[in-house]
Amino acid sequence: AANVRSWTEDRVLAEPGKLFSYANPAYVLAGYVLERATGKKFADVIDELVVKPAGLERTTFRPFVAVTYPFALGHGAGGKVLRPFPDHAGSWPPGSLFSSAT
């Protein structure tokens, strides 16, 4: 919330509806608006409205919940497993959903 509220006009590329441009900040803003509209945390709203109704038993935005599931982990140089995952809720809406293939 503090991140979104700190944005100034220079953060906007074009007037709404004038230009299509994929941008992670737009999803961050949408997540913030969702939280403000519902009074709930982003991950809780998505869990309630999407994840549970779809029957996705191993799906979460919360990295410390995800690591309790059996899943593949990212690797860095020399085969080192990358962990822990960054736990920054501000980055969840644009693409931090953990899920199994099933």
C-alpha cells in the first residue's frame, strides 16, 4: 500500500485507455485496489474467489506456504537451490502464484 501511494504522475506511461502496454505496476495497482475494495489481503481474496472454487489444492501466492508443498525449486549458478523465496506481497499480483501442474 505504501509503495502504491508513493507513486507520482511520472509513473503513468499514457492516459488510461489510450495505449496498451503490459506493465507489472498495473497489476500491483489492481491488487491494491482489490485489497481496498474488499478490506482483505490480496492472497486471501484470490484464494476465496478463485483458488478454492477452482479446487486448486496446491496453489498459493504465499511463498512460505508454497515451500510446504512438494515442488521444483529454482536453481542458480553451480546448481545452488534458490531460497528462501522473497516474501514481498507487493510483487504477488503481477506473477508470484505458486501452483502444481495437476
